[in-house]
Amino acid sequence: MIAVFIETRDGKIKKGSLEALAEAKRRAAELRVGTAAVLAGGAGLRTAGLEACGPDKIFCLEHPALAEYSSQGYAKALCDFVRETGPTALFFAATAMGKDLAPRVAAGLGAAMASDCTKVAVKNGTLEFTRPVYAGKAYLSLSLRSTPAVATLRPNVFPLAADEAAGVAEVVKKSADIPDGLIKGRVAEVLKEESAELDVTEADVVISGGRGLKGPENFALLRELAALVPRSAVGASRSAVDSGWIGHQHQVGQTGKTVSPNLYLAVGISGAIQHLAGMSSSKVIAAVNKDPEAPIFRVADYGVVGDLFEVIPRLKEELKKILAE
């Protein structure tokens, strides 16, 4: 069995987890084993949306202490689940929560882990994981000898797939064993952004700005452009974030978030290696920069050498014409 941890936020299932579950089903079919979706939380966990992904079983690990995310509590519940059910592999989405939780679970189980995987294959009856190394300059393929094989899968890389047998999954509710005193810290308050902007890791199109924007007020150009494109989000380079022009949650790069959208538009970004590490797996890369020697053009599929303050307004007008047709 391949198990997948399903991350939820405000009662909604994160898209990255559904992608990991879809990939688990594809590999499980090759290995001729089943799949399981695993949720953790307080009482009354909702599984709506999971049946459409066709897992064989849905496990709900419930305890009042798990109502809010806790790395200690969730890791304990998942380790107990693995010891009881014995899956051959355990997948997580490589989100902020997945990157925090998966290593704790692997350490608790004494298992090896592959992080931020961009490909999973079956070779000689075992799972083989491919992940970027050296800031995305090379890719490493590896097999894990331990059981279970723990892995985090990069969001927006693995396609979703509905299952014809949707709605037949068996739901198993389990009471998690969380001893008093295990959880050292508790969530006192969750501060949310005032805007309802889509997270860059889940967007199909990411429009990122860098130092070439010259100031925080000019990020409005990118937001106006993003407002015209469905499922798009505004990203930023580290230099723009460090300058205080936009929040850290928008940062793309080695010290920010890793994205793999269908289209990545880099506006006024030179393309330092740290930034490329966070977006080089994008399916299509387009860049706008006035410097023809900017490193971003080495990875871009399409490039425009020009003043972004002339290019972006014209691009916005052309999009409006297309959408009006």
C-alpha cells in the first residue's frame, strides 16, 4: 500500500495533496498494491473531494489536540499509523507543512526520505525518485532501502486524475494517541493576509517581479496583469522581498518557495542561480528584461528585451482584447 498524507487548510484539501495522491495511484497500479489517503485533525474530519481521486481507503486520525496543526502531534499520529498499517511508501506534498512534517515522520520511523521529488517511477519492482540537486543544476535518481519510503512531491508537477471508481473508498476513523505534554507549543492565533491572492505554489501562472520594478508601487502592474489571468499569482525575487516591496510569502527561489506553474513570467528579474532554483521546473518560462545578457534568458523559452514599463502595459491591453473576443 502507498499512503498519502492529505493536507487540509480551513477544511479544504490542498491541491498539492491531491496531486500526490494521483501519482501514488499511478505507481500503485504498477506495483499492484492499494492506496490510502490519510488525514489528521480534530473530530469530524471531512473527506469530500477525496473520493474523486479514488483511494482504496481513507484513514481519519482524530484527536482534539490535532484540531490545529502541530508538528509533534501530527508526526506521532502518522508514525503510529504507519506502524499499524505497514505501507510500503508514504507521500507528502512538498508544501510548507509537508516539508516540516515529512522529515519528522521519517526520523520517527528510522526511514530514509527523498525530498522535493519531480518524478516517481517504478524500476525492478521498487520506487525510484528523482529530485533536483545543486540548486537545480542536476537531477538525482535514487531508491530508498527502508520501509516505508518517505517522499515529498513538488506541487504542480504531477497531474491530477479522476478515478472511474470514485466514491467507493472505505473510510476508517481512528482515534489518535496523543499523550498529554507531547505537544510543546500550541497555535494561539492564525493571522491571514487581507487579500485573497492565490499562493504561488498552487497557481497555474506565476507573474514575478524583481529589482527592475524599481519600487513597491509598481507591483500593481503585475497584480493588474494577474487579475486578467485565471489561477494566477504574483511572485517576487529575493531582492524585491529584501527591499520590503512585497511580502516574503511571494518570494520564489532557494530561500523562498519552489514553483512549477504552466507559465512563469519573470519581469525585471536578472535570474540569479538562487532564483532559478525555485522556478526552473516551470513548464514554460517567459522573461522581460532590458539587459540582453541577463541570465534569466538562458532558461527562458520566450524572452523580450525591453523596458518592462512599456512591455507590461501593452501585454495587459492585448490580453484584454483576447478576453473580450
